[in-house]
Amino acid sequence: MPRKNGVWINFQATAEEKQRLRSYCQQTQRAQSDVLREFIRSLPEPSSSPENKPEDWQSSPPN
């Protein structure tokens, strides 16, 4: 069911990724959209600093 003021996000995933999501959702009895929405909300807020670009958001190995 579409959410009020919602937008659609479409992206490609591998068959393995799709199956992994499907299996997780079956085990947790949750909708795929709910799981993905929760994941997006868990992402860190980007800072307004020009040094902090989206490509830098990936976790880096510990020093």
C-alpha cells in the first residue's frame, strides 16, 4: 500500500541478494519494503561538510 507523499525507489539486485531479502522477510514475517525502509533509516545522517561525500560513507577498515 503506497504511503502518503511516498516515492518509489527502484534498483537492481542480484538473484542471490533478492533471495536473501526474501528469506529474511519470510523468517521475520515482515514485508520487504518495511525491511528496506528500516535499513535506510538506520544509515548515518550525512554531514553538511564537503569532505563527507556519499562515496566516503562506506565503512573503512580499522587503523
